[in-house]
Amino acid sequence: IRNSIPTAMEVQLTDNTLSKAPPVSLEELIKLPAGLSGFPETQTFSLLCTDDYWPYYLLRPCNNDQSQILVIEPGGWVPGYSPMISKSDANWLDIYDSRDALFLNLINIVSFENEEVYIDLKNPIVLNRNNLVGRQLTLKSAEDYSNPQRLIVQSNAV
């Protein structure tokens, strides 16, 4: 009964909805029907999270490509980051509450030794936590952030 579902509103993430604790080890398949920047033909990815890489997640294309993309859930790592997506993006993702949104930001590592790790704050992957379908999008609040943003994280990742 689609008519009984509330209309999606702009979704704004707050510090309350961001995870700060290490997750249990997991590997999930996620769907990105529109592909991902650099992987426009790939729609299914494996999202791997382990204590070894915490706080980073590995995103791997499920098309026999050997690529690995490093992403991070921004909670606790980016002070003041409160991304907002548009109503149309929230509708497309079937997100009606900010707790249903999982934001994953792409990471660019220049050098771990020199702590040159950068995060893309403007173009996260946003997933619906309930069905693991998402898309990479430009935030409605993109003008509030600069790219690339240096990220300082204490991590086990090497």
C-alpha cells in the first residue's frame, strides 16, 4: 500500500545518526543501479568491514575486477559534517528517516606514513540500510564542504 507511506523529506544526517563504534566483521552485497564514478557499468559491489581495516570499509566490484575502493562512514571522524540529500534522492532511495540512510564517503590515500588521507565530502554513496540499494550523489548541502578534505584517523589499516 504505497499511499500509506509518508512522502520522503530531505534527509539530513546528524551526529546522533552516525556510527562511532567499530562494527562486527561483515561482508554485504550492495546494489548501486546507476553505477559508481569510475565503475559506471558495475551495479553490484561487495562491502567488506573488518576490525583489521576499521574505520575503513572495502568496496569491491562484483564483476571480477580486482579493484578495491576505500570508503568510510563519516561519523565521529569529520567534525561538523551534517550532509543533506534532496527530496528526490530520498524518494529514489526510499529513505523516510535519517536512521535509514548509510553514508559512505570515498577515501583517497596519498601516503599513510605522512597521514595524507583525504575524504570526498561532497559526493558520498548513500545506501538505504534496509535494502542495501544506493547511489553516489552530490549532496544538496555540497557547497558547505570543500574537497578534498584531509582526514586524520587512528586506524589499524595499513
